[in-house]
Amino acid sequence: MADDLRQKIIEGDLPPRSRVPSRAQLSKQYEVSDRVAVEAVRVLAAEGFVEGRPGSGTYVRERAAPRRLRRGDFHERAGGSAFASDLAAQGRTGTWRSSSETTTATPAIAARLDIEPGAPVVRTDYVYLDDGEPAMLTASWEPLAITGDTLITHPEDGPFGGCGVVERMAAIDIAVTRVTEQVTARPVLDGEAHLLDVPRGAIVVVVRRTYLAGERPAETADVVVAADRYEFSYEFPAAASAAAP
């Protein structure tokens, strides 16, 4: 039942701001009990497709068209943030809040940074704002074996604060040569739902990004965005292959 209603919303048969049929109407239409009808609507509410209005009923949420974030031809402009660069290219304003702390690498982060578990790292958490609205969360980790006792130990402090990973690493003679990204999706975590202002049960896209200097990871990060707000656009040059003999 929830699948059918979800499909109707996606295809426009139940358009934004339209009223979802009442519990009694749904029970009759789908030949189910009132309890099943209520639970189906709760599933859609948890996923962010519908919202209840006290004294009025349940309505299809208006969902803005996804905004595009370009990837592939990786660049850092507009203050060093790739996200800010994407926004600036579209005439939008991006800002962020951040906090850093010295901690130790978990086994998963240690594997991504090619360091020993428990090695000291600086973790920085960001909340990116798109025209004042929460849009993206990022958690980044940098090994203190690289940045410790330098001017770039904390990404958002000092003379190179906010300059972006490539420029910051260059300041200590480390040349970032490539960036890798792996993209997955999962349900939002409770803390993320609060920061992104999305309902529990919403789906988020997670980009695991790593900056490398040669084969040595210099920084790794998890980027989290609401799946219904952004689409990632990848563009790569296509090299002509050699003709077969």
C-alpha cells in the first residue's frame, strides 16, 4: 500500500499540496484494516513524502527540484570549498559552520588514511548552508603525522584557514595529485536528520572523498546530503582509444 501511494506521488497522480485520502477512504480503496492504512501513511511521513496538518489531514509534501552539484573536473574555488565552488557557479551563496578536534583514528578511518588505528588525527565537522538553509554535512580527517606542528593543523584556523585541502597541503610542500570519490546511499541518522532538517527515515547520499599526494592519503571525508535535494553530475574527458590493428 505504501509502495503504491509512493509511486502515485512520484508520478504526480498525487501532486504536491494535495490531500491524501482519509484513513477510511484508504481502508476501503485498498481493502485493508484501519491500522494498516495508518501504518502505510506513517511510512510515507517518515520518508518525507507526506506531512500531517493538525485538524486538516495529511498532505503530499512539496519537494523542490534537486539542485545539481557538478563533480569530475575537480576544482576548488570560492574560498577553497568544492561545495562553495559548485554553488558559486550557479549564482548561489554557500557558507558553513565548522568545529575541529584532535582525536584518534578508528580502524575504518585508519584504513582510508593508510595509518595505524589509534594514530592521532584532526577531525573537522562542517554544516554547509545553501542560501542559509542546511544543505550538506561533512566530517573530515587529516593525520597529524602530516599536518601536526604546521600552520595548517586546523583546517579553518590560521593563515590558510578555509583555503581548501589542495592549497593548504601545498603550503607545507605536499602536492595533492588526485581525488577519489565513492558514492553510496543510506537512511539518515538521527543526528544528521536534525542538522539537515529532514524527517527520520529520509535517504541521504554519502560521498566518501579522499585526497591523495601520490599514493599517500592526505585527507579523507564523508559528505552527506539529502537525496531529494541534490543530484550529483559527473563529467569526465573521453580519450579516443587506439584503433584496433
